[in-house]
Amino acid sequence: MNEFVAIILICMNAVAADDCDEQTAADMMSTVVDNELGCAIGWQDVIARSPLGKEVGTSAYVRTICRRQPPPKK
């Protein structure tokens, strides 16, 4: 079974949601999750540890991207 990577982006409010990506994010973290549902939940504690965690909800917002991780090559 393939794992997924949850890419958690913190973007400043000045960046439009459609433009929030790895290049425009003020901070970016990632974590491996077992399934697509894992991309949508459980990232709150990751954000809380971020230097920009206190900015979320005031001058920044969170966007999560879910990508399938390719299986390891044999």
C-alpha cells in the first residue's frame, strides 16, 4: 500500500489561496501519513510547533496538499 505525504503550508493572508504553494509559503512542513484522510487531520499539532503557529488565524492561514508517495524501488 502506498503512503501519502501531507504537505502543510502556512501562507500569509497577502497570498491568494490559489497561489499558496511550496514557493510562496512562509513555512512548510511535511509528514508521512497512511491514507488520504491522514492529510486532512492531525496537522494541528504540527502547526502549533511551527514558528508561525501563532500567526495562523490572524495574519496567516494553512493549506494542506496530499501527495501519493511512490513505492520504494527494489
